[in-house]
Amino acid sequence: MQMTRKTVGTTLGLLAPVVAIATVVLWFRMNSAIGIPEDRTIWIVFSLLAIVMSVASFVIGTRWFGGVAAVVAIFPALLLPATIAISKQQVAEQAIKVGDTIPYFVAVDDQGKRFTSDALAGTPVLIKFFRAHW
């Protein structure tokens, strides 16, 4: 069986959202587990791969459903590279490290009640700041 150009383009168009959505889902799962990697290169590569696959599907030629899938893939694929480009993350000179004493602060707990960092004295505490990729 010979594959036509439109078959190849349609296949790329259909695979592009799979790559894009899998990349985004895996990225957010890592973030929720506080597993953000220092080197985000592979994540950007897969995001850009989905975009290249989408564009290639149009250059090669695609059926209508492959084209729709390719267009849909571009939006989640742009999410990670775009947010990295617009928000540079910098580590403060006096950043808190594991095992350090936390500075004084006032916050609200998950039930809406205010508390201070002094109330946490003597207990192990995990403070999670959601920062997505940045």
C-alpha cells in the first residue's frame, strides 16, 4: 500500500495534538507533584515538535480533519514556550533552602483562617508555591 502525500500530512496533523496535549498534561502533572525540572529543554522540544508537525501537515497537504487537528494542536503546543518566554524566573540571592528557618509571615489556610509562621514552629512544613514552568 502506497502512502499518498495527503495521508502523510493527515497523519502528522492527527499526531500533532497528541504530542502537544501529552506534553502539557505531563508537564502539569510534574508541577502538581513539585517535580519541576531545572532543564526544560526537552519540554520545549516536544512543544515545538507539535508545532512543526502541524505546519508540516499543511505544507505536505492534509485532509480536512487532519487540518483541524493540526490547528487545534498549535494552541496547547504554544502554551509552555510562550509562558517561559514572557516570565523569567530568577532565584533570589537569599533564597530559602530545605532545612532553613522560615521567615515571619501571615497567611490564610485552606479553611480561610489567618495564621502566622510562628504557629508552625517545631513542626515540619512544606510550603508549596505554584509556579508552573517559571
